[in-house]
Amino acid sequence: MLMKKFFTFTLLAALLTSPLFAQRVTRADYVERVETCEAILQEFMADPEMSIPADILQRARGIIIVNQFRAGLVIGINDGYAVVMVRRPDNTWSLPALLAAGGGSLGFQIGASANETIYVLMDDATPRMLFNQRLYVGVDAKAVAGPRAATSEHINEEILNTPILVYRKDRGAYIGANLKAGWLTRNDRANRSLYNTTYTLPEILYSDWVSDVVEVRPLINYVSKLTN
């Protein structure tokens, strides 16, 4: 009986994360996503075992903070959102722009988990991949696990020259197939709503034509403090 209930819960969770069941998202929801991503970054940096070394942050050209939920029963669903920021040529940080995050897997699997991931972008080309296509981390741009501040691991030039350094936390139980075809993509609808603008991802990240909003300033200030 317990196993039957668990299967039922997992299937329901997978269905509810599907876009077919998505409810209307308001501007307040988009603000909450930005605030949640800020909280995720703060949590990483407060954990000695997970915090990102200062040397990495000072060299970073961008950062993506991802919040996802994964559930699966035969077919796995990975659904969520992210925030991306880039370092501009004048060394200031851009407005945070919202992304969609998703993926899937096939094969025997059961369970549900929350996945929080930080991608530290070490070059200027990688975030621009989001302009016209889905970014498949590790496929479109090489990615490796990032060194932790708490370890004595030497941060060499090879690591610093890798396009994406990955920091990840998983919560919950998920057994079976690995995630396949995980991706990030621009979410112009969310950004238009958040900033009340007709501009889209390229302008939000790289121009000064889009005015900030009070709700995003704490994240900008925190990232600036970490990286300068």
C-alpha cells in the first residue's frame, strides 16, 4: 500500500510540473523567482562545504542561478526557472533576467527532488548562446564541477578557462535514469512583465535602456559584493 501511494504521488508530481497544468503566472510570481534565486545563492555562500571561492567569483563573467523540481515514474520531468546576470564591459553587473529551465529522462525511475544549481560563467560567449537557442549545459558549452572554497583543491588555469563551473545541491530522493537533455532558455514573457518593457534578453543583459525595478536591486547588490 505504501509503495502504491508513493507511485501515485510521484506520478501526480510529474503531471503537475508539466506545462499542461501550468497556471497563469503574475508579476508577483516573477518577483518571487528572483528573490528565491537570491536566497539560493546566499545559502550556497553561507555553507562552507558549498561556497564558491573568491578567485572564481572575481573572474566570473556571468552567473546563472537555477531552481528546479524533478519528478519521475518511467518518464521523468524536470521543470523550473533560473536567473542570469552578466558582467558588463565596465565591470558592473547587469539586471537579472529570468530564464526557463527544463529537461527530461526516460527509463526506470521513481521519486522527486528539488535541485538548486549555480552555473558560474567564465567567458563572455556562453550567456550569448541564450539569445537564439536553448543552452544545453555540457553540450553547447563545456562544464565541470566547480572547486569549493572549503577544499584545498588548487584552482589552475584549466579550471578558470572552462566556460561553465557547476555548483549543485539535490534535495529529496530520486532513483533511476539520469537527467537527459537538460536545458536553459530565455523567457521573454517573464522579463517583459518583471520590467514592464518591450525589450528582451539581449537588451536586459547588455544595454542601459531597461530601467531596473526595486525588487531586483538586492540581488544585484549581493552579486556585486561577492564578485568585486
